[in-house]
Amino acid sequence: MMENNYFGQFGIFSKAAAESAKELETINTKLIEQLAVKNIDLFNSALEMSSQFGSLVGEAKGAQELVSEQLKLTSEYNGKVITTIKAATEIVVKSKDDYQGWFEGGLQAVTDTAQSIVPTAKTQTKKAA
């Protein structure tokens, strides 16, 4: 009888572990997707700046204007990079709460399941003695 109850409890534990793994996968996927968007933003900014640098060569009226416009573009690009990095950092910081909630919920589920198995095993052992 104890074996049936133990296997039933183990099944509950296995189901909880699978659900926990699925929750972790969801958190990871969300984080990766959000960071991928920021990576694309950086890539697009670099392409845009490169294109604008190329246009400057043909449009600038002399070396001084070319250097001045290049500095301006570089400054704008740096601003976009910093803004994107800040946004990515915020995404990572916010994900900490998701991971912590997942960890605490999983830990509680494991503790509850373990406590439900142990008393059952002790009760069965006492009855057998």
C-alpha cells in the first residue's frame, strides 16, 4: 500500500517539476525575445549611421563640414547605443523578479510535495511495526 501512495506522490512531484520547467522556459523565451529586439535596434542604428556616413562623403562641402557632420552622427549613434543598452538593462532587471518568483514558487512546491511524501512514509512504517 505504501508503494502505491509513494508512486502517486512521486507522480505529483514529477508533474510539478514539469510545470516548473515549462514556466522557466516561458521566462527564458520572453527574456531572449526582448533582448533580441534590442540587438536588432543596435544593428539597425549601426546600418543607419553607416549609410549616413556614406552620404556625407558626397554631400559635404569640404573636409571641415565632413568632420563636423561625422562627429554629429557619431554623437547621435552613441546616444542611441546608450539608450538601447539602458533599455536592455531594464529588461534584465525586470526579469529578475520573474526568475525570483519562479524560484520561490518552485521551492515551495518541492517543499510541500516532500512534506506530503515524508509523513506518509513515516505513517506507513509505524503501522507496519
